[in-house]
Amino acid sequence: MTLNPILSLENVSISFTSQKQENEVIHGISYQLFSNEILGIVGESGSGKSISSLAIMGLLPKRVSKITNGRITFLDKELIGLSDKALQHIRGHDIAMIFQEPMSSLNPTMTCGKQVEEILLQHTNLTQQEAKEETLSLFSKVKLPKPNRVYTAYPHEISGGQKQRVMIAMAIACKPKILIADEPTTALDVTVQKDIIQLLKSLQEDTKMSVIFISHDLSLVSEIADRVLVMYKGNIVEQGDKTSIFKSPKHKYTKALIASKPSLRVRFKRLPTIKDVLNNTVNKAIISKEEREKKQASLYSKQPLLEVFNLEKTYFSKSGWFSKKEGFKAVNNVSFKVYEGETLGLVGESGCGKSTLSNAILLLDKATSGSITYNGQDITNLTPKEERKLRKDIQIIFQDPFASLNPRIPVGKAIMEPMEVHNIGTSYKDRKQRVIELLDRVGLTKSDFNKYPHEFSGGQRQRVGIARTIALQPKLIICDESVSALDISVQAQVLNLLNELKENYNFTYIFISHDLSVVKYMSNQLLVMNQGKIEDIGDADAIYNSPKTDYTKKLIDAIPKGL
Amino acid sequence: MSRESNSLTALALQKFKRNFWGVFSFLFIILIGLISVFAYVIAPDNSVSANQMHLSIHSKNPGFKVDMLTVPSIVSTNQNAFDKWFFGVKNLDEEIPISYHNIQNDTLFYKEYVSGGLEAEEKHIVFSDFETKPYVTQKHFVFGTDKYGRDMLSRILVGARISFFIGFVAVFISLVVGILLGSLAGYYGGKVDAVIMWLINVTWSIPTLLLVIAITLALGKGFWQVFIAVGLTMWVEVARVVRGQVMSAKNMQYITAAKALGYKDFRIIFKHILPNIMAPVIVISAANFAAAILIESGLSFLGIGAQPPMASWGAMIKDHYNYIILGKPYLALIPGLCIMSLVMAFMLIGNALRDALEVKT
């Protein structure tokens, strides 16, 4: 590490203007990036971590935002106020960027090879032939299998992880001095995430470039970064090398961030939230192994609430008029039992069939074969009327709390509507009273009754979603990635709420997530799915401690452990 | 409650209020609307269809003034005030433009107005048998007179009715049919969609003119037939937009949530999908309003729209378009400008709504 920083930000403030009101989102941040290091920036959504890096690239939206104060220097050159042309030269050539969504950052009408070539032709003096060779060598550098095939492939023909590799190839094509990676793995599966992280690390070692790695996941950052910078509400609350941040965090927010992530080693009764840490009221009670075993035994002595037997769901794609229909088994021969009062964790990577399975249980998308028995009754062949009756018992909490609420209905009405449909409560007044109780129950207030979904924050919206779900007094609730879209600190609050509700109302959960650490924290029984099949099923702790199959092992290994 | 003001509709309304042209057009349309409702109250010539002809003063310039002798009819009509206000006076009085008059005892001597410097011979009427007030008044034709000597201003005011009503009726018919079929096609998909799409494509391929002629043949000539015909061609666009919107809306998670909560299809379509897709429908309705007015004037111009003596802007242009080269272009220009400004107002309102509701078209 040399002492001269390659990039330095001094007291940078950024404001956004909306409706003629200036709103400062970054409050005078300063940091330095040295050559040949990986700097991790951690923060929750809205902390300004992406905006500050967009400012470096000069990519802030022109009319609504402006840098009000401060200096950004790159190799003794002031970047603020530079002309568009000069910035274009720096962008891609000296500072490159990788985005979160590889799916939307590649042009779908151009082959992957051509897109990388384009950058080389733009920024270097290579001939067409040389550019092609360079592209292929870049593809092998980012460890793409069969570079020649990827060269001629269109983006939809390769997988998400491969797309992100192409993006990385594009970013490092001109041998930039700085690579900004903005949540490069958030949209990817854990196992792919691990590969990409390793790739970025080895690339950095080879090329000696500096990397700014932005993520919301503290343990992920700890695996890759040398130095870590924690951002909160537009301020840098703490920066330092990673061991000191993890082992002895000084700022309360950093402490809270580390504590809110469900630990893989011990099982807290309640996850500490940011508020708990700030108020020093962390409840350190742990569910001991004996307690848990006793609980498990009592759970499994009862009759199963839901029994899934040899369930299959096949999707057909029509390829032509005369060719045969091709079938794809999204769920293949799945059988398991859910007992009353337990939480069944369901993990798997994207495309493994976990959502298809939940849709089949909810009867939203009926299974092709097999049976689902609820309370001893087969529910795969119900009349529409019986089906509606069953809906009251089996409910779902969705992943995206915003998308699952109708934007034109105030939340109070939205919670009341299912009660009206299923004849819960006797009158409008009675129902309103119940809604207010529910709002109170999930940590919202009476005054939220007439608010619209867009007036809430992400965590509050998820609470509304939960309130609407439990308004029906269901027995079985499927949580389909219910906390995946939330920030870690909010996630902890929602998980605590779910556990509380479970104790009070005796719910049974099927908890679906791609995040093994969350699932492990929540579940009694764990089910690992891969390519439509069950890989592993059994007690959550047992599976985590001694995985039976290679896939489960790989999945567990891929979880960023932190320090 | 004060909280109500945060609904998406209220937010859009606030945004709309900030758009000058949108509000201006809205006020303009309201004005035209009031004019068309109270046309007979405002119009100088309040006879049915503003059809009081005075052939001797045909096609006069705007601002033309003449003395008018009114000879009341002996036949009395029993029309109530409401009828007179909204459908015009069934006037049987005779109006004679005069250039000179003189009263001696119970006889009125007058000379009829003749243009071109000629003078008419003196006539007289004995008026002892009808109790009347002044028979002779000065009449002022603000927009001049048409080729039958009718008051242009009154014709324009009364004609606004047709343009306005065709807009309303056509948009109403197109909304009812379009939203119903579009949402069914979009929501259920599959065979229902195939059948409705087939119907849409067939309807779309029939030229509006041909359809109007066919409907006219079946139902007879008249402006109601035009209303229906225009409405029946216009639902296609609405249906297509609604279908597309429903198809994307039904994949939204709150619809899945509604299904999971056990709501019936009817409830999902009408309470959860339709309110969320109204924005593009409102925008397209504003455009349809404008299009309907244009189609009606086109049809009237061709003579298959409103039938004489009914006043319609399109028909007024038809009556007078050959005066354009005869040095009296205003006869066709005035109704033309009226059509233009009303259509323009609807277009501007459509634009403002599109911005306010953030519809991307």
C-alpha cells in the first residue's frame, strides 16, 4: 500500500431536488482509496453507498441531483466539474463499474463478444482481429467456460453467473485503475456468489487494480475487502481495516449491523435489532440444545397438518406446430410432512422449484400429479367453493411487500377486505376494531389505518402484509422469501415479529428462503431443494452440522461467514 | 380525513392542477359544455335548431346589423318553459328583414331589405288584431349569417351540442364495451382471449365510414346512428389497451395476493385490477373524445351525420365550403376553428392527464 491515494473524496455532499426542495442525501463524506487494495463499503438501502460511487463516475442523474460541496480527486485530477467528454474518457478506461443486475446491464440484441469488443474498439487502438483475440482472452481470464461459445452467444443464452462474468470482462477490458463493484452478487445465488467473489479477488491480485466493493452484506464484504467503510444515512460512521471493524466495532450502528444477522453458531431467542443495540437492551437469551430437542419431540408426536406426497409439476413449452411438447419438471417427486406448530425451512437456489412448490400448496398453480393432504383431506381436487374456504386456512406472506399491496387501497381497507370476503367479524365497526388490533399487534399504529402503501417504509409494508395475512386467522402460513427484500436490521425485526406471532397464535410456517442462515435460525425442520428434487430433509441443526449430500455441503460452504 | 389526500388519485390531481394548459383546457371544455347545455338560452335565435331563415340577408359578414320586423304567428304553441330552454322554441313567427318602416295608425308600412343597392316596393300590414310589443327590432348578427340567412352564432352554439354529445356517447359506449371485453380477454386469456381478439381484429378492419353507412342502412339516417356507429368502432382501441394493461396487472403480486386471500374473480377484476389501470384508459378516452368529434364532423361533412335542419359544425362546413373561394371564407372557417379548438382542448387535457398519471404512451 503506497501512501498516495489513487482516489480521494473530501467532504463530498450530494443533494437531490424534488419539487424545488433540496434534500441532502450525502453529508460531507471523505475517504481515500489506495492502489492495490479492496475497499468495502457497507450500508443499508438509502445509506448513500451507491450514490457516492455514481458521483465518482459522474453518472448522477443530471437534472435532479447535484454535488453541492467537496472534491473528488483521481490521480491528482479533480473530477467534479469535468466536461462530459473528459469524463467519458475516464469512465470505462480508468474507472470501470459492475452493476447489480447482470440481466439488464447487457444489451439483449448484441452477442456478448461484440459487447466486450465494442469497449475495446472505443478506448484502444486495437484492430478488429486483435480486439476479438483480446476479448477471448478476457473471457478465459474471468473463467468463462467455452469462451468461444460465449463470444457468439446472446445474453439470454447464458446463465446469470456467466452474465456477471461477461460484465466483469467488460469492466476490466481496458485495464482500469479502479473497479467499482456495486452489489455485484446480490442478484445471484450463494454458490455463484462465492465463485464471483473469488474471481474478483484473484483478478485484483493479478492486475493490482483498486476495487471498491459495495454491498449490504457485512460478512460478504469481510470475505473480500481489506478495508471496510460503514455508511449510515449519508454519513460514514466508521472506517478501518476489516479485523478491527469486525472484532471491535466502535460505532453502535456497526455493532447493531453485526449483531442483527442471525448467527450460524448459536440460536438467540430474539434477534437483536438496531434499536436494541442503541438502547443497550440486547436480549442474550439463547435456546439451548436441550430445550430445542424437547420442543422438537413434542412437535413431531402430533398428526401432520400438511402432507405432500409425490408431488410433481411439469411445465410444457411448445416448440413448434408438429414437434412434440417438451416437458420440464419444476417440482419432481417431492414428499414431506409439516407438523402443527413447527417451522419448515425450505432452501434452494433460484430455479430449484421452491416457489412452484409453494404455489402448488396454495393452489395458485395446480400440481400435475401427486397429492397434498391438509388435515387429512386431499386438496388437489377441490371445487372452487371449497377452495375459497381453504384459502382462509393456508396463507402466504410475499417477498416484495410493496408489490403485494394494491397501491390504490389504504392499508386499513386492504386488511379489512379479506375479513369481509370470508365473513370474519360482524360489522364494519367490529372489523375496523379488529384491524386496529392487528396493526397494533404487528407494531403499527391506529393512525396508519388510512395511509397508502407508498407512505410506508419497506419494513413497515412487510408488517402490513403480515397483518393482512393473519387477519384471516390462518393455520398454515407460507413465507415466500418474506424477508429477502429487507435490510438486515429490518429483517431481524420482522423475523422476531414472525416468531412472536407464531407463539401467540400457534401458526405453522413454511419458511422459504435462499438465505441458509435465516432459514436455519427460523426452522425446526429443514428441506433443501435442488433442481426440483429434495436433496436433504431433516432437523435443521443436524443438516447444518452434518450435511448428507454434496449439494448441501456446497450450499453451506458458500455462505459468507464473516470473521 | 386529512390523510385521504395522499391517495395516488389525489397526488395525480395535485400534479394536474399544476399544469397550466391542462387546467386551461379543462376550463375551456367546461365552458363549451355549459354553452352546449344552455345553447338555446344564450343563442340570439332560440328557434329549434336555430333555423330561423331570412333568405334576403343570406351570407352576410360578421357584425351585420339589420332592422327586423317580426310578424307573430296566429297559431299558438303550448310549449312549457323547460322545453323551450332545452330544445328551442318551436317558433312560427315570421321574421322579415326591412330597410325602412313607418307606422301610421294601425298600419305598418315597410320596405323589405334587399342587398345590392336595390330597393323593394313598399308593403303594409294591419296589426290591430294582435297584441304585440315593438315589431321592429334591430338585429345584430355577430358571426354574420349563413347561406340561408340564419344566424351563424346561434348555429355554432347549438351545433356545439352535437359535437359534445357525440363525444360523450361515443366514449361512453366505447368504455362500456371496451373495458368489459378487454378485461375479460386480458384476465382469462386462452380461448376467451382468442375469441375477443378475433372480434377486435374484425371490427378494426371495417372502415368507420363503411360501418356508419351499414348502420345507417339498417337503422335509418340520423345522428343517433352516428353516435352508435362511432362508439362501436372506438371500443376496439379501449379494449386493446385494457387487455394489455390487465395482462400485465394480473401478474402483479397484489393480484396473486388477492387470489391467495380467496377473492372471487369478479372482485379481483373490478376492485383490484381496474382501478389500477384506469390511468391509460382515461388518457385514451380524452383522445377518443377528440377523435369522435372529428369523425362526426367528417360524417356530417359527407352528409351521413346529423341531418338538416339540425345544426352541426361539420354540416356547417359542408354547407359553406364552396364560399371559401367566393370571398366569404369565414362561413366555413368559424365552425372549423370551433372544431379545432375543442379537439385541441381535449388533446391538451389528454397530455396533461398523461403527465399527471404518469402513463407512458
